[in-house]
Amino acid sequence: MNADTSRLVKGLGRAFGGALLFALPLFMTMEIWRLAAGMDRWRLLLLYLLTIVLAFTMERHLGLRQGEPDSPLASVVDTAIALTAGIAAAAVVLSIFAVLEPVAAWGEAVAVVALAALPATIGASFARSQLGLDSTGRASEGYRQELFLMTAGATVFAANVAPTEEVVLLAGAMEPGHALGLIALELVVMHAFVYAVEFKGGATSHDFARVLLPYTVVGYVIACAVSAYLLWSFGRFDGTALGPALIETLVLALPATIGAAAARLIV
């Protein structure tokens, strides 16, 4: 096996492992099987396209490797590998668990694999661009790269929770006071988890004001936006009033916030 083939095989293996690491809880969630069957196909397609764009953006800006030029074609290849690994991981695991019936209900099987592969693709992209031994780390420390990382982290964590009924049940039991407390908790977690506590990968500056708005607040807005979009894609807002929809978004924003903060720690 030559060097290029060996690196390709290792990359596929790393991507497959990353897909399982980040998406296995979703593969084993019953609601995702039901949602995929009844989900509007245009919403699924839009979600899938946005996932590909996010994976490509991560590979393009965060996945440079030692000795490799900054090539858009290389980013396309890496994105295709991440997408393939995500689909393969979903198909293999769901087939082993006897969730899929590819012959009797091939349309539903395709929808389930496509939906389950979304966080798996982002996880595979994470593994390829950030966790490999040949990775240089972040291609740039720019602000946009930080936002890309937070968006990807929020997407992976929120996507594993968004399909579950617990989001709706928790939101239904909450009063306005609970919602305000949840917002406060999420902001504190967003700020302290990375910046104030100074975990590995976090900022070392103690300038509260300097990081509060551009990172903590903006990161929290990203987490809420990702949460709202996923809930809308899964039809959770259909026929729901604005107030309950906002509370559902806040509930899902907790794992999304942790994902956005944690994404910076693994690079």
C-alpha cells in the first residue's frame, strides 16, 4: 500500500470513528426513525445541503494539513470523505439494529439514513480536520473560524437531542421564570466553560468585557439559532405558538451552548 492510499484509508477510518463518536446517540434514538419517515422532504434536503456547506467550510478553513497547499479541491475531497463516512456509519449501525428495511420501505430507509447522517458528517469532519496526527490545527485563529467551530459544535450536540420528545415535554412544563433561569445558566456556561475556567483551548484573558459580547453572547445567539432551525426542520414549531416555540428553543439551546463552547477545546 503506497503512502497516498494509506493516508486515504486512515482518513476514512478516522472519519468513520468521528461519525460514530458524535452521532451514535442519535442512531439509537427512536424519534429519529419516526421523524425521518414523516419529515417534509424539502426541509430534509435543505438541512442536508446546509450540513454539506458547514462541513466544507470546516475543511476549507480548519482542516489544513502539514505540507499540503490551501486547495479548494482538497477541501471538496475531504468533505466528500466526511459525507461518505457519515452515511456509511448511519447505514451500518441502523442496519445492524434492524431499523432499516431497504427493500420493503426503501424510501423511508433513505430518509432515515440521510437524517441520521447529518451530525455524523459533522463529526467525521471534526475527526478528519482536527483530531488527526497530521493536522496542523486551525488554519487561522481568526474570528470567523471561531464562529465556524461554535456553529459546528452546536449543530452536533443539538442534533442528538432535537428529535426527542423530551424537548417538547420539558418546554411544556416550564414557566417564564424557569425560562429566564435557563437563559442565565446557558450564558454562564457559555462564558465560564471556555473562558473563565480556562480549560485547555480556552482563552487565558480575564478581560470579561472583551470576550463577553463577541464570543459569549454571539456564541449563545448561534446556539439558539441552530436550535431553532433544527426544531423547525423537524416540524416541532408546526402549529405551535410563539411563546412555546421560544421555550423549546431555549431548552435545546442548553446542549447546543455546551457544544459550541466545547468545540474550541478539542482543536
